Amino acid sequence: MFYSRRPFVRLLFFLLAGFFVARFIPASQSLTSITLLAVFLFILTAGILLHLFTKSFRLRWLPGFIMGLGVIWAGLSLYLIHMQRTERVLAQADEAIWSGRIMNEPLSRKQNLKMILQIRSRADSFRLLHPSYKVLAYLKKDSDSSKLHLGDILLFKGRFVKPAGPKNPEEFDYRNYLNNLGIHYVVFISKGRWKVLPSKEEFSLSGIFSGLRHYLLQQLKNNGLRGNEYAVAAAILLGDEQLIDPQIHQNYAAAGAVHILCVSGMHVGIIFLIFSQLLFFLNRKKYGRWLKNTILVLLIWAYALLTGLSPSVTRAATMISLFIMADSLQRSYDPCNVLAASAFLLLVVNPMLLFNVGFQLSYAAVLGIIIFYQPIFRLLYFKSKVARILWAAVVVSFSAQMGAFPVAAHYFHLFPDYFLITNLAIFGLAYLILTTGIALMLFSWFIPMAKVLGIILSGFVLVLNKIVMFIARQPGAVQHDLYFPWFKVIFIYFFILAVFLWINKKDIRYFKAVLGSLLLVVGYQTLHKYNHLNQNNMIVYSINKHTVLDFIHGRKDVLLLDSVAYNQPGVLTYSTENNRIKLGLRPRHIRLTDTLQLPWFQLKSGLAVFGHFRLFIVNPANRHFPYLQKKIPIDMLIYRGNRFIPLPEIRKSFQFQNVIIDASTSFWVRSKIQQECKQLNIKCFDLQKMGAYILKQ
């Protein structure tokens, strides 16, 4: 049976069930540590007693069921304990002085350095914190801050604040993203309000490998790599993506090669192949296999530390280490069980990895390879060794894409159509780049050889960039605006698996599963399209310093923008793009000062009519409103801009009982308008506090 031969698959299933209960059932989050431990011990004892004393064949399932409950409870406990250790009440009304150690290499932004600090103590109260906790810090960039590195200890003055949640529909939840990393607070540190403390020399693997990474990056520069070649080589070899140009990154994403820019399982696999071949001579020694496998495990984890221990690298290193251990013990192993074992071990250490995008994509891709590779590879046989290698590369790429593309489409809303061509072209280059890069790093002390290797490496990376750019610019290279919510992702996986089993097993039952899963996918998509045709909404987005109103009528869409947003539409992407994709929109961009006449929407001089709904958008340039013989009744006033215009002045021309203060107004103006609304008994919606305003007609 599938489960009996793969115990870690069962254990992983129960562990994940415990995580989901802890995350999505609020009542479980009130359990104390003592309660969690007591219930776990009770379940464990009950399972052992049932296993020892249950003799009835009909009750043989009961001990296993109880043990499954124990693993579920263990998963729930691990998740809650992890959250209780990281989610602490630290928000301060006033600034305080803190000390903290930098936990990652500071990332350079336009005006700030971004880093994670492990806070150890509150210095102004001489209070040590046990356990310590992580915060995200933004430090004003200057000549001194550029010298900071991983492991430095900072003494700084600042106030911790909780990161803001999403203010617009479907906006990326950055607060939830940080929470999954164990970070619940953000601190902004001004120039001159920090200093580096002298620290005792402590042994730290991460610090040692961080210093080594800096040295190797400098060697890439010293040996001829510049510009895009240096940026891409640093990303491929050492996982440093800071300097990659956004256009280069976009080309790699469109060509289906973005995975090569972030160190992943492919990189770890190539490192394993390189050093496995270099250590071939140990195969002839008496204990050569043990020695070789030990060296390989150490090298793989050294590379994982060198590149920053990303989830995909950690997964690959753990999985390959388990394979190597099985080989050393000369034991047969099941790939699915090994994959489940690696996930189980990593999630026990850090349950939040489950909600990491890189972790999900990495495991989905490897699972696709495990399930699909062998059956598809056996469909064709080639006598030529070169043809077999090419066919294997095609099948590996296709299998990984089948495993990962629904999850990738959920997060990134695109699909690279030429991914097979891209991966065939880049796999060999990736091998050559990694091999040459390793050689350059090993011989960096021998300058003449290092210079030659640097030139060769730069040439390989240049060719890689040219190939990726060529593929990315072909017509139809990428499908954009894919909407894959989790329900659709699950239905797609059901369909892919059902088709595979039907082709592989040739059983009518699997054909029924194909039809059933296809019906689910088509039904969901049909309902989604039906909702598109019947939507009739107005959205006033909350985008800092901007005025953005969206009027949606079926698949038709008018987006009203202030002049800055109209000329720089990129400022809208973060806040509006996901919602636009969900609603299937191609908006027509209109300035607030324009005039527009459509059957379902009209705009003139700031007065907008949307169906039976009328609103007026204040123009900050108009300080005075004339008296009219008859006031214009409107349903909503949109107050924008930093010039204060008293509401009684606007009421000379308009009759209204609802006011929206958009995100372009200053704190002082918002306060004045809120005060006037309270005096005049007018409903007030502050987008800065309440988020986007949505009206459904």
C-alpha cells in the first residue's frame, strides 16, 4: 500500500493537519503550554497502551488512529509555541534604547538599508530579553551604515510599530509575510541615532560564511565581472540578488528561467554532481564510500550556509543528505518518503516554512519530478546517448513545471510558454557557470588563473543573459494575468494527477476522475466569468499621496487618477494589480480633470455619475464654491489634497451626508475634516485608517 511503505508521508499529513488547525481555528490559539503538553502526553500514553493491549483484529486501526491524533496535536503545539515565542507585545508609546544583532546581510534600498535585528535587551532599563526576538529595521543610508554586516551589534534608539496590513482588496499582505518569518514589529532608525557596539569574538557559522561570501563576491569583481554579468553571477553562485536590474529579472521570469537567479535545488544538485565526480577516487578505497559521502554532506551544507540557507536550498540539502545517508547504509529508499521526511524535519524545526513561497514551489517542483519523470521518460527510447540526455532534460523540466506551475500562477499570475526551450538552453550553461565559478573561487589566490577563469565566467553569463533576453522577447513568450485562487490550484492538481494516472494505469476509474476534476475546473472558471459579467462596483483605493477611483461595469472599467498616478502608472501596481487580475479588468485610465461620457458612467468638472450613484471629487485648486439657486444632491463627497477647504463652503453647492477622505490628504487636513464631519453629523470614511472604500451596486 502507498501509505504503509511511506511512513513519513503519513506523519507529514498529520503534522500539516495540526498546523492548519492552529492557524485557521482561532479557539485553538488560547491553549496554554501546560494544556498542550498534558493533552499530548495523554494521547501518547493512550496510543502506547492500546498498541500493547488491543488484541481484537477489528480494532487494529485504533492505535494508529490515536497516534495520528498525537502527531496532529504535536503539530498544533509546535505551531502555537513558535507563535508564542515570536508574537510578543512590544509596541512602545515612546522611543526606547535597544541593542540587537544583525541577522542577515543588510539589503540596500534607495534611501535605507533593510535588515533583520535580533533584539537582545532594552538598554535604557538594563533588561535582558529571554527569549530574544526579531524585528525588521530600516536604517538611513550613509557612509557609516554601508559598512554594517551580518553579526554586528547595534545600539539604537527607536520605537517598534506593527507593520500595516493590506488596505486594498487583494493587496499583498506584507504583515502576514513578516509574521510567517517570525517578525511582528518594524523599527525605523534615523541617522545619528545608532552606533556599533564592540562585541566579543563569538563562534558563529553564519558569521564565518557571511565573511567568506563577501570575500568571494569581491573576487568576482576583482577578476573582471562587471554590470549585469556580475549581478547574475553573484545571484547564481552565491544567492546575492541585490544588484539584478528589474528588466533582467523580468526577462528571466518571462523566459521561465527565474529559478536560476535564486539558489535552489538545481544549484545544490549541480554542486553535488561536481564534487561527486571530483571525489571519484575514493570509490576504490576500503571505507571510501563513507568518507566520500561524509565529505559530500559537509560540502552541501557548507554551500547552503554560504548562500544564506533559503528554504529551497535547505530542502535540497536536507533531501540530498538523506539520500546520501541511505546510500552509505546501502538501504533502498522511496523518493516520496525521503521528500516527506525532509519536509517533516524542516517543519518541526520551523512550522512557518510551510507558508513560505520558496518552500512551497521547491517541494511542488520536486514532487512533480518524482511522480512524472520515470513514466514519461519511458515513453520514448533513443539509442543515442546525447538524445537520451536531451530527452531526460526535457522530461525533468516538464515534470517540475507540472508540479510547480499552479502554485507559481497563484503567486505570480503568469506562465512562461517557452519554458522547455529555456531550460534546455540554460541547464548546460548553469553547469558551466557553477563549475567555472567554483574553480575561480578555489584558485582566487593564483591571480593569472583567476583572471582567465573570470573572463570565461563572464562570457558564460553574457551568453546566458543573451539567450534569456532573446526567448523573453519572442511573441507569446508569457501568459499574463492568470488568476489561480487556492481552490482552482487544488482542482488543477486533481486534474493533472487524474490525467497522469489514466494514461499510466489505463483504468476507466481514472478516466472518471479526469472528467470529475475537469468538471470542477470548468465549473469554477465558468462561475468566475459569470461574476465578471455581473459586477458593478466602485472602489476608492487607499494609496498613499494619491487619488485613485475605479468604476467597474461588467468587464468595462474606468480608472480615475490624479496627474502623478496618470503619468506614473507604476505607483498603482502594488495596491491594485492583484484585484485587477481577479476582476478580469483592462482599465481605461482617465485624469480626474477630464470629461467623459459613457452610457453607464459620466464625468465632468469633478462630478461623476455611476448608474444611480452620484459623487463629487474635490479639486484642491478650487478654494471657493459659489452659491447655487438649487444645491446639487450627491451621494458621496471625495475629499482630496492638502489644502483645507471647509465643508460648509462646499455645502454651498452640494448637498451630501457622506464624505470619503482619501489617502492624498495630510494628517492635519484629515483631522480638521473629521472634526467638521462630527459637528455637521456627516458620516466620514478615512481611507488611511479604514482602507479602500468599496461600493457594490
